[in-house]
Amino acid sequence: MFKKILIANRGEIAVRVIRACHELGIAAVAIYSDVDRAALHVRKADEAYHIGPPPATESYLNIQKILDVAKRCSADAIHPGYGFLSENADFARTCEGANVKFIGPSAVAIERMGSKTRARQAMEKEGVPVVPGTSSGVESAAQAGQVAAKIGYPVMLKAAAGGGGKGMRLVQTKEDLGSALEAAQSEARRAFGDGEVYVEKALINPRHIEMQILADEHGNTVFLGERECSLQRRHQKVLEESPSPIVSPEMRRQMGDIAVRVARAAAYTNAGTVEFLLDENKDFYFLEMNTRLQVEHPVTELTTGLDLVHLQIRIAAGEPLPFTQKDVSLRGHAIECRIYAEDPDNNYFPSPGTISLLLDPSGPGIRLDSGVYEGWTVPIDYDPLLAKLIGHGADRPQAISRLVRALNESFVGGVKTNLPLFRRILGEPDFQAGKVDTGYLDRLLKSKPVEVKHEINVAAIAAGLFAILEPPPVLNDVPGTSSWKRAARTDALRGTS
Ligand code: MV4
């Protein structure tokens, strides 16, 4: 087993990995940029090294600096977390070359999945269902037009080097195809240095469902159930749950078998996620494979009882999976809310700043994976995810009611957050009925928000302030009035607000 792991990340995921290291008796090394000197992950780690200025390109994305630290502190392995270098094949290869184990798939497996057209070709060969379209880039508007005429409009133009929605264009008619193709190609060239664009039939408001897999380095691959990830905004997931309210045991088995086939075809190892789009007939299609631990992995941990980060580390250390598919059983329901420092009144723009007050929820069925603390200043330089609040219960209604209760215990002062959005979503009849798709959240945010009675809140706050901050001076001045009586009077006044 490894003795020391460097975590090439920050925030809540770095804290999550540090916890797993400590449970396994492994020393955890943090890295930090100028603005993260006092970050929670730095405080929780056994050692921490400064790696540069705030811009990620000069710190958390700097392969050479990170490997220098790994050498200097003699780390055996590097956990990349998610984002940053987690799906960077060059980084995985450089680790391999430096004799530091990359806790994730091989560089070759990352590359196989990095090109969406190459992945589509491999999946077609395996008989995995893909959305009708092309599995190589289109050369011209004329060629794209022929394909679109055959599969029917609307079509989606996608960057082969993309993923996550960049370089994607929805095209409704053949008149719009030429200009959309040029726009998609130049956006892809700018964003990825590769202008390859392919065509798919567009599914309208599909569901986004993904299957978690684990593969060891001895040829064993298992699936761990799906996650429903349809609640997103601008390709940013907001809430995820497992199981999906729409997936039956039979469908889960089919999706799981396909996901395992996808992983085997790529000689994939470690943790990975196979993404599917589901149409209104519940037909599902392979979309792409994410070659990393995902933000939403806790919902799978709570429904399987497995620790995915432990298993990632053990797999990377060469251990075989300690269980087989038939040992995997799913229990209960888990829902994750991504708590971001963003301003609901300003189009959910990032809202960095100092956290002046922090009230954390806890209690039955509640897990909080947080990367922040009271007094910490959230920098503007990175993703504004503060924490993930996960509710778990015997069934979906219990998971929801525990989350609603936990959200009402939560308070973050000093920065704006999307906490109110979750209170709203969890109260929506369609959400409660499991009727969600990738258009759900945009529709909800466009609809008229429920009215908040501000006057009542303001009156209550004012009364509370007067009662607590300015107790009548006479109480304090009367000789012989005991401090106990004073406290009791002050307490009683609270009740009047
Ligand atoms: C699609 C699609 C509809 N039809 N492909 C967006 C991110 C990228 N990874 C794939 N995406 C989509 N591909 C076809 N053929 C709709 C989306 C899509 C989406 C997918 C998953 C989660 C949220 C989404 C939001 C809008 C569009």
C-alpha cells in the first residue's frame, strides 16, 4: 500500500481524499496557490506545499510544479480529484514516467475516451447503442447536410474534443446548418485546438443518466448503479440522485452491462462513469465516458455502502476488487445538492467573499462534504462550489424530507449561495414525482418564483435584534437582580419576537 499520497486538487474533493488517506493510514500531502494558503484542505493535510499564483494554469494545472512537489516529499501516488488535471492524459503519462502512481485510469484509456468520435467508433464496434449520427468529423456543410437529411432535424453539432457542452450547436433547419457548423468548428478550434465537429440527431429534453463503474488491474469490472443528473443549468449539474426515479431493475441491469462492456472495450481501470442520454421512450444511448471520480460520487457511496475513494486507492495499489457484481446491492435513496457561492438575484453569478457565519446541518441521513469554514475567504479564481449536502433515506420521500430539514438548518453568511434554490426544487410537485429532464431547471427558473413575504421577515428580525441586543437597562440596574433572573427575562423576551 502507498505510504504517502499527493492530492493534486483543492476544496471539498481534496478534503474528501485526505479523509480516505487517513482512514487507510496513508499520509496526505496538499498543494496550494497563493489564495489557498489558509484553505481547509491545507489545514487537514499532513504536509502542504505552495505551488504558485492564483491562476490555475500557474498552479493546479502546472504538471511540472506538481511533480516537483511529489518528488520533494517522496509521494508514492497522486490523486487528481475531479476537474483540473484529472482527465489529462499527459499528466497521467508524466506520473507513470516519474514512477508516481496516478490514481485513475491509464493515460491510454483517458485518450481513448477523450475524443468523442473515437469513443463513438469504439462503442459502435462493441454494439453499444449510440445516438444516430456520424462517428467522424464532417468536412463540409454539404456533407453535414446529407447526414442531417438522413437522420432528420433537429440535429446537434458537437466538438470531437469537447464534452460538457462546449462547441455544441442545436440546428433546427437546413438553412441554419452552414453557419452553425462554421461557428461550432471555430469555437472548438479556439477552446480545444481541434476543430473536428460531428453530427448527432438531437434528442429533445432528454434525461441525463450515468452509470458508475469500477475496474481493477486484474480484469474485474463491476457497475454500482446509476445516478440521475438531469437537474443542471448551463451544463453545470445542480442536484443528483441515486437511484434514478425512472430506472427499473431490468433497465439498470441493461445499462450496467453496457457500461461494463464500454469499460472493458477501453481496457479501463479504476473508477469511471459512463454517461447516457435517455429519450421519452426510455431508449438510452451512450454519450461519453468520464475518466475520473465525479463530484456526485457520494450518492453512489450511500446507496452501495462502498467507499469509492478507498477503492480507487486500493485498485491503484494493485489490489483486486474485494467483491464481485453479485455482492453489490443497492439500498435506499440518496440526493446531493451542490452548494455554490453564487447570487440567485444576479443570474447565479459567482459570489466570492469571506464567510462570516456558517451553520452546518447534521443529523440522521445527512452527509456534508465541505471545503470551507467560518472566516475563510472564498477566492474568485476557481469553481465556487462550497460544499455538497447529501440526504440519504430508506426511500426517496425520506431522503427528500431529511434534505429539506437539513437545508432549513443551514446558513451561510457573507457570501450569497444557491441554498434557496434547493428549498424550492425539493418542494416542487414535479420534482417530488420524479418528473425531471435536462430542461427542468431552466423551465423552473423562468417560471414565476413563489412569493416571499419580506415584510414579515424584516419585522421578525427587527424584533429579535431589539430583544437580544438592547435589553431594557432597568433590568441591569436594579440592585439585587440576579444574573439568572436577567438571563431568564432576556430569554423570555426572545419569545415575544
Ligand atoms: C445531446 C443532447 C441532445 N441530443 N446530444 C450536453 C453536454 C454534452 N456532454 C452532451 N449534451 C447534450 N447532448 C444529442 N444528440 C442534449 C445535451 C444536453 C445535455 C446533456 C446532458 C446533461 C445536460 C444537458 C443539457 C443540455 C443539453
